[in-house]
Amino acid sequence: MELDDCIKGRRSVRRFEDKPVPKEVVDELLEAGVSAPSGMNAKPWRFVVIENRDVIQRLSKMTKEVLLKGQWPDNLKESFKSERDVIFYGAPLLILMCVPKKDEWRTINLLDCGLAAENIFLKAYQEGLGSCFIGFANFLNQNPKQLAEVGVPEDHELIAPMIFGYPAEKPAPKSHEIKILNWIK
Ligand SMILES: Cc1cc2nc3c(=O)[nH]c(=O)nc-3n(C[C@H](O)[C@H](O)[C@H](O)COP(=O)(O)O)c2cc1C
């Protein structure tokens, strides 16, 4: 697939087929992620790969419990109360991209992870997978002990929770506004 088709065709996917993602494909995703540039070439990202649906469901439940402690519009609050997996959408693969907690490097670490995440999403799209960034799951950082249970050390922070699977929906490409503040010639 041409890079341009990949960049413009990728959309967030929230419905998946009941089909696992092969190990070789997961390896390709991670390879794409770690090929991203990073500040001082620090490559701060660490990954937890979760293919076990029970574990993904447990994390979904934990995320909803944390979210329900916050202030949300009624419709979101209702969805967080439901038994449905409104967090990871029943995806068969969850990858948690984490970094060691180092306050002075946090901004750079965030940027590094964002770049790596987009590499992974584009590679996923090229491989015929659907994907979505799940920022709601970042609220799990409020419970480091629960994250530790799935392998995120307590001195690490979860930055990019990402879901993947073979898509059961194909959102159409969108057009995007380009907001230029100034263009000096
Ligand atoms: C940092 C970040 C956090 C996001 N968090 C969520 C989320 O928690 N749940 C969700 O369904 N989508 C989430 N998304 C997906 C966005 O809603 C989506 O990227 C946006 O609507 C644009 O749509 P597109 O990805 O199809 O182009 C997140 C995206 C980003 C970049």
C-alpha cells in the first residue's frame, strides 16, 4: 500500500471480527513502533501486549470504575456504568505503550510515544487491521497496582493504550481542515 493511501485511509475502528491477530503481525507492529524517531534517541517506549480477552475485559472494567469517579456528561457516565466493553470495544489485541516515569523527560516521552503510536497505526492499516488509540485507558495510571498486575511496573506510566483487530467496520476516509495561522514568504 502506498504511504499516502495509508495516511489518508486510516480511521479509528471500534468493531472487530472474532479473529486473533497472528504473532508475526504483532511483531511487525512493534517493529514499526520502535522505528519512530525519539528525542536523544532514547527510545523510552516499553510494551505490554495483551491477547487474552479475559484480561482485556478486566482492564476495561477497571477503567470504567476509575472513570466513574470523575465528572462526565450523562451519556458517557451511563455508558461507563454498562456491562459492555465501551473502552476496548471487544478488540482481540491490546498493546500498552509505557515509559519509565521521569518528570523532566515527560514531554519528550509523550511525543516519542505519539510518533511510535502513529507508526504502529499506519502499519496496522497496511496489514489490514483496524486500530484505535484508547485515551480513556490512561486513567488506569491512577491505579499503578492494577497496571502492575498486567506487567506495567509501578515506576512506569501508561502513555498509549492501543487496540487492534480485523475490522468489522470500514469507516470512510475523511477530509480535514488545514488551519494555518500564518505563512510568511
Ligand atoms: C490521544 C487520543 C486519545 C483517544 N482516545 C480515545 C478513546 O478513549 N476512545 C475512543 O473510542 N477513541 C479514542 N481516540 C480516537 C479519536 O476519537 C479519533 O482518532 C478521532 O475521532 C479521529 O478519527 P479517526 O482516527 O478515525 O481519524 C483517541 C485518539 C487519540 C489521538
